[in-house]
Amino acid sequence: MDKIIVKGPARLSGEVEISPAKNAYLPILAAILLTDKKVTLTNLPKLRDINTMLKLLEMMGVECNRDGKNVTFDASSLSSHEATYELVKTMRASIFVLGPLLSRLGKAKVSLPGGCAIGTRPIDIHLDNLEKMNVKIEMKNGFVFAETDHLTGALVKLKFPSVGATENLMMAGVFADGQTIIENAAMEPEIDDLANFLNSLGAKVSGIGTSRLVIDGVKELNGGTYQAIGDRIEAATYIIGGLMTKSEMTVKNFNPKHLFNVLENLQGMGAKLEIGDNYVKTYPSSLKGSKVITEPFPGFPTDVQAQMVALLTVVEGNSLVTENIFENRFMHVPELTRLGASIEQLGSSVFIEGGRPLTAAPVMCTDLRASAALVLAALCAYGETKIDRVYHLQRGYEDLPEKLQKLGAHVELVNE
Ligand code: UD1
């Protein structure tokens, strides 16, 4: 099984290029199902989740022609409306195919994703609002069976701005009769990217970047070529890594505006950052503790919480971090404690006593972002840290060992 070995402490330098965002490409890949014309997506990151989505599309009869990291899709031969348990259980984002399948074929059979390590993660917001768009939904034998004679536009108000539900409903609205209005929509940049992609094919989505999305149904979509935005979560991970190791390094190929809240928080802690149009440069800084609360965009992203906790263990002073999005997203805490961090969990918050020196220990990844937090802590820890179960990391961080090696860290991927 793959493991990562990190020899710390590290000092990083140079530049790291951020990959296109996994969380933007996953719904965009599902949206491929909407058109029978050819679409090319460029620079698709080599990630497990992206591969899973490609497998799902191929199982449904979509032709995927790979030319390096560019893939041309032809969904004109879409033949299956089923997303199997085997694939959905490995990646919850498979639920994104629900909206597009209903649009294109009028029916979908998608395995229920179930819970995952970070929380129960229900899909009621997706399903309740699809029902308002003239979809009949039945749950049987662990599957969602959804059917419609035609999708109709509707005014839907989300009880919580769910990222996935906003994306699914947006895709369902593309061919719906009339207008679909999504109120209390999530506003994450990846949602804007999906809307921009759909519009590039001829869809009519407006209100992009706001919590009220309007989708005017169209009759057909064209083909096209598209590249997703840079991965703001990957970027945040490297920026935090630069600050934890007191390094001068540049993180480039993403839009820092997508990380406004994180950067503001870091600067409030004393981080010296140079913020450009498509890069952030870190400088060695003396940091103090902070108070962090995760919230839907534009608030502090839950996907950066674990990395921030890792940072707060090594800065001077105390910190409080509250997780408001997922109910069980502190699995990195016991692992960081093994490295010498002082963290106490109180319900949905953790209290961190900063400034403790970290020392190497064997640790285990529990989920994607928790894994990133462990790598960051290992970069600061004295000695050789062995990180197990890195398949979690490989779901969402392209070439992480190589990127860190290029920055000068002693990081190695081993199979043992
Ligand atoms: C997406 C991201 C994930 C990120 C999360 C929150 C992708 C592929 N994944 O996940 O990395 O952590 O946004 O920013 O883009 N909920 C319900 N009912 C629903 C849907 C969601 O109760 O029908 C709850 C969830 O259990 C969770 C919260 O809402 O507690 C946020 O979930 P949601 O915004 O839907 O996240 P995802 O789309 O699953």
C-alpha cells in the first residue's frame, strides 16, 4: 500500500503550480452527459476522483478519448442511466449525474452514496427540489430511482446552500421547460465555473456569483473546449505549508480572490503575503493564534479547516476552530496529537495551544483534507514521519510528493 515518508523540518522555496480544481471538474464531467456534441476538457488532473468519474461516464456509454491530460468526450451514444454502487461508494460526487441523466434520458438510477467519514451527508436537498421540477423519486434497495416525462422549471429555495445540490439542480434546469430559479444557492467559485462551462455550450444561466441563480431552459447544447479554474483548496494547502515552514515561495495558477477569507485570516495572524492576480507569495512570518469558523462561501472553507488546524498548532498563542459544515470533520486531531500538537476537541470546536514543537511519528490518513494536514505537520516535525493510507490524499492532490520535492522538501512516495 502506498505511504508517504516526510523528513522534517523542511524549508521550501521556488514555485508550485496549482492544478485545475477537482471540485470544479467533477460536476463539469457530469455535465458532459447533457450534450450529444463533442466536448474537450483540458489539463484534467490525474486524481482518483477524476478517474472514478471518467469510469462512470464510460460505463454509461460516453466515449472518452484521451490525449495526455486533455480528454474529448462524445456522449451522443449515452446508453445507460445507472450509476452503480461500486463506483458511487468510492466517490459521493457520483450523485452529480442525477440532474444530467434526468435532463437527457428522463430517468436515472443512482446508488445512494451513504455517509462518509466526515459526516452523514444526506442528499435530501437534491431530491426534494428535483421533485419540485416534476421528477418522481423512489428509494429502493439502496438506489434512488428518478423519473420524469419532462423537467419543468420551478422556484426552489434551498434550506441550506448545498454545493452539490445547487450544481445538480442547475444541470437539471438546463433543458427544463421555462425558468428554474435557485434561491439560497451555494456561491462557491466551482459553481460559477460550472455555470460558465454550461453557458459556453449554449445554456442560459444567470445570477452567477450570487445566491439567486436563474436558469432559462434551452432546447439543445453545443460542444466546446473548456478548462476548469485553479484549485483554491490545493492553493490554500501550499500557502499554509509555506507559512508553516517559514518559506519564501510562490503558489501560482489560481485566483486569490477565491481564497479571500483564508488570506484575510492568515494576514490577521501576521502572515506576510504578496497577493497577485493569479498567485500568492509567502514570506517567513511570525504568526499568532486565530479564531476560525467554517462557513459556506464566502466564509472560511471547511476544506481548508484541517490544514489551518495544522498551522495553528505551530504558531504562538492559542486558537479556536469551529467546524460548522460537517459534523465529524476533526479526524486529523488525534493524528496531529501523535505528532506532539496540543489540541482539545469540545463538540464542534477545537481549542489549540500553539507553539509546541512537532516530532515525527507514524500517522494515518482518514480523509482527503485531513491527509493534507498531516503532510503539512510532517514538514514541520523533527524526524521521519510515515503517513499511511495516502489513497485519501491521491483523491484530490495531484502529484503532491513531486510538487513538494520540487520545492525542496524530502518527501517520498513508497509502496510497502
Ligand atoms: C462539496 C465539496 C466538498 C466540500 C463541500 C462543502 C465537491 C465535489 N465537494 O461537497 O469538498 O467540503 O462542498 O464546501 O464539490 N447536506 C444535506 N443535504 C443535502 C446536501 C447536503 O444535509 O442534500 C449537508 C451535508 O451533509 C453537509 C452540508 O450540507 O453537512 C454541506 O454539504 P454540500 O455543500 O452539499 O457539500 P458537497 O456538495 O457534498
